[in-house]
Amino acid sequence: MVVGDFAVELDTVVIGSGPGGYVAAIRAAQLGQKVAVIEKEYIGGVCLNVGCIPSKALISAGHRYQEALNSEIFGVTAEGVKLDFTKTQEWKDNKVVNTLTSGISYLLKKNKVEIIMGTAFFNDANTLRVFTEDAAQTYTFKNAIVATGSRPIEIKGFKFGKRVIDSTGALNLKEVPKKLVVIGGGVVGSELGTAYANLGAEVTILEGSPQLLPSFEKDMVKLVEKSFKEKGINFVTNAMAKEAIDNGDSVTIKYESNGKEESIEADYVMVSVGRRPNTDDLGLEVVGVEMTDRGLVKVDNQGRTNVSNIFAIGDITPGAALAHKASYEAKIAAEAISGHPSAIDYVAMPAVAFTDPELASVGLTEKEAKAQGLNVKASKFPLSGNGRALSLNATEGFVRLVTTKEDNVIVGAQVAGVSASDVIAELGLAVESGMNADDIALTIHSHPSLAETVMDAAELALGLPIHI
């Protein structure tokens, strides 16, 4: 490669190779564009390397460990059950993360996407520089898609280090801590708190708002809180974290609760209070790309910024910081560059928490629908009425449909319980397609299956329930 002042010409350049970036690059290539993707750290981005995927691997390992320890109800008793966390981490890194990231690299190459390792910085609307440790190269481009993702927020009094860690640090611990404190009881904090509790840690979660998982409805969260209590997870809401004191082999966390100063000692404290968009040090301000006060990139319904040939997707744009949101927007942006009339439509954007039990939501809640002036009702079918849930000994939870009273159109749904992350897919399709309860009720569902709860909820919405 030529290094120096000679510019290399590119057609479409994608900055970042996470669930937004690699999907945008592949779709753009499929549509005939000559594409290069620039990645400064690792192919697959945060999600595949230090986020969604490895966290689910640890969650799965925790479930297996608990099943081995506590399956007496099935008549299964195991002796000498041990956890080798080193092997757990090796499996997570080598069999899960490496398999996926290697697969992404293969797919990029298969679609003739050039991979450029380095840090990108815009010079102007058609030129950027890519820096490595010992070199820099100038590239010109016709179109750019910025998909640089986000990073954990560091809060005052909790400087990241050996004992104060972010979610990445928590995923890569060498041992299961005896005591772990989690600052932030949102999705990431609750998921990893659950995982480590299942793996044997004593976990305390400090949440600043009045409830854990504040983005989910209260009756869903109550099921998680009940599970936390059964696991011995201590959680404190309306708690304000003040300071972490590193003691060398432990850390003391000071916080305020109900007007009182409290403290707790742990092996580690994980800070999980949100994420910051990676929009600094890119040169976007040099190009004149408009940003919000929070550092998010302003985009239209195709992901296009105010600079017409520069697009932005994923965590750096307004909206929920979700991997599947980034992938969805990636396809829209790539298609827009290719001249397709594609546009972003967030009618059915699912949100999932891989807690015990799992929580999932799509579309509108009953409260949100009524706030929009819709005349709706909520129909809630319990998992305790489902044969498959009974056979799994997992009857905690429900499926709820939010439907219009006039024509039973499904405008939203919530699922709490085993495999909620999978069950929500059918309901996402229903909301996205404008289906009504009759469409679901008339669809034959396999028996016995958890998916039957969706059919039962639809029949309940129609006033013709069979199993309740």
C-alpha cells in the first residue's frame, strides 16, 4: 500500500465493523458498490467481542451450572459439581467470540469488502486519513457510513482500573468474584449481575431510579426482582453511587440510599450506567456534520447527515443503543447510497433483557398507546397455562398483547418468561405487518410449544380463550 500524500480512491467507506458497520459494508457490496471498511480495534465491534455475544455466553454458562446444581425437581441429582471458570472463559473466547468474528471476516472478504485496520479521521467531505501506530494513509471516497458505536460511561468517583471495571472488564475476569457490586440496574447491569450470581458470586446491584430495568413495565420487572431475591442478589433502588476506594485486594463502594450514607466492600465494582457515542476524534466537526448536545449525529430517515454523502448509523445516532437497530439502519443507509427508496421505520423495534426470567417488548405498551390517543386493551396470558412451560418447570411469566378495541390490531406486545427473546419475534412481525389478533389466532402453532402462548393471548384478546 502506498503511504504518504498519495490518496487511495474508494467508492463507499464504512467506519466501524460492528453489527452496523459490517452489515452496511456487505449490503453495499451486494448492491454493486466497491466497499472498504475501516476498523481500529477488532472485527465485529463491541457486540461480538465484548458485548452482546460474550455476555450471553456467560449467562448460558451460569444457567448450565445452576441446572447441574439444582435439578432435584426432575429427579436428577448430581454430585461433585464444579465450575472451572478458566475453561468457561476459554469456551466463550475461542468457541463463541472467535467463531463469530472469524465468520464476519470471511463474509466481508467473500463480498469483496476491503478491510483496513486503523483509526479514521475526516479531512473533508470526500477525504479521510487512516492512522496506524507507525503510518498514515489518505483515502478519498464518494460516500461514507459512520458506524463507530459507543463506549461505557465513566462516572465521577469511579475511575476505571483494576477493581473498578466496565462491562468489558466484567466479561474478562479471570475468576468468579466472591463479591461483586454493580452500579446500574439497567439491562447490562442486570444481565451480568444475573450471570455472576448464577456462577456463584454474591452480587449487589445499586440502581439510581425507583426500579430495576426502568425501560420495562413494572409487572415484568417484579418477576426479575423475585428471581433476584431467590438467587440472593441484593438490589437497592434510588441509590446514588458516591465513590470507590481501592484497597488493593478489594474495593469499598460508598453510596447514598434514603438520605443515608452506606458502604459495601467487594472484590470488584462494575459500572454500567450507560454508554457514550464514539463521535469524538473523528473529524466530524471539521466536515460540518451536525450533532446533538449529547454528541449524537443528526440523521434523516435514511441515515443521511446534513452532509449529503456522509451517513451515520447505530449507537452514534438518536434512539436506543441496540445492535439490531444498528444492523437495521445499516441496510437502509447502504440501500439509500445505491439509490433505493428505503427509509427507517421504527414501528417494531424489539428490546430484550436476558435476565431470569427473560423480558422482551415490542411496539407500544398499553400506557404509550393510550397516550397516543389509541383506544386499546391489554390481554395477558400466563405461562402457567402452557404445557411446554410446565414441562420446562418455567411457568413464571406471561405474554401480553396490546390491541385496538375496534378491530383488534396488534400495536404492541410484552413477553416475560423463558425464551421471551425468541417468542417476541412473532409479535414483532405482527406489529410490523399491522396484523390483528385474528391473524395470530387462525395461525396453527405447533404443540407443545412456548409459541402457543402467543396464540392463546390472541384468543384472549378476541374474547374466546381456551386455556384460561
